[in-house]
Amino acid sequence: MPVPVHVALLNGYAPRWTDALVSGIADALSVPVEAFPVELDTVVAFAPGRRQYHATLLLAALLRHRRDPAAKILGLTSMDLFIPVLTFVFGQSQLDGPGAIVSTHRLHSEYYGLPPDEGRLVDRAIKEAVHELGHAFGFVHCPEADCVMRASTYVEEVDLKASEFCSRCTRSLEEAGRR
Ligand SMILES: [Zn+2]
Ligand SMILES: [Zn+2]
């Protein structure tokens, strides 16, 4: 029985490419995926000095909104996320944990002074969503260049990696009975 993924569209953020994200996650993980809106109290996670949101606190708030304890939940937001030791993060998750959170804030080409590119944005969002969910499904970082579990600090590294698991990661996914 595959573990379903619930995509939580946070605080009114519902991009028109949500369906493409849902299919991208479903394809990569071979699990059923559905999306629905969730309202979070973000005040506790906001850091006024940095004008960013603490990813770990936001994820903790999200986990209190789970509908199904058997599903993995992925929060999707456009808020700029950070953790205290880093300037920013694209997302955050717990290894083998119940959920993850991903932000599109720094996945937009406009953020880097480039023209909007929705195709590229969707591609990046799928990769980061699958990556963070991969951690929630128990995957650690993978050194393979074309693997979605490769770590990426900068958006250029997101562009270089694949949206799929490499053959070694796929085997461990199969062995774990997750697909
Ligand atoms: Zn990672
Ligand atoms: Zn891999």
C-alpha cells in the first residue's frame, strides 16, 4: 500500500501549475498525490530582522494540520524560508518524518533579475518537492549528478539535477516497498 502524499497549499498560495506539481510528485514517487488549501498561523515563524520565515517552525505548525497520519504532507509556500545556520533554504523536512515544506520564493527566475519562466519554475518546484519528500521517505543525500536526492544550495544546482531518483536510489525505494 503506497503512502499517499498530501500537498498543502499554504495560506492562499495556489499556483496555476499546481496540477503539474501533483503529477510530477506522483510520477517520481509512484504514490497517490492530492492538493488542498491549509491556513497556518505564520506569526510565530516570522523573523522580523531577516524578513523571512523559520522553516522548522513553519513545518511544525504544518504538521499540526495533517488530515491523515498515514500520509506524508508537503507544504507549498512562496514565503522566503530560512533556518538559523543558513541564509535561506529552498525547503525543509525530517528524515523518515511525516512531512516537508518547500518554498518557491527563490525558484522564480525573477528573483535573480531574469524574465519570468514558468516552465523552469515548475521544473524546479517539482525537483525540490520530490527532494524534500524523498527525505521524509527516508532518503539521505545522493552523490549521483542526475539524482533528485543530490543536495542543491543554489538554483543552478537545482537546474542541473534530474527530477527523478537515480538507479541506486530507485532500487532502495523498491526494496523498501515504497513503490
Ligand atoms: Zn536535502
Ligand atoms: Zn540517487
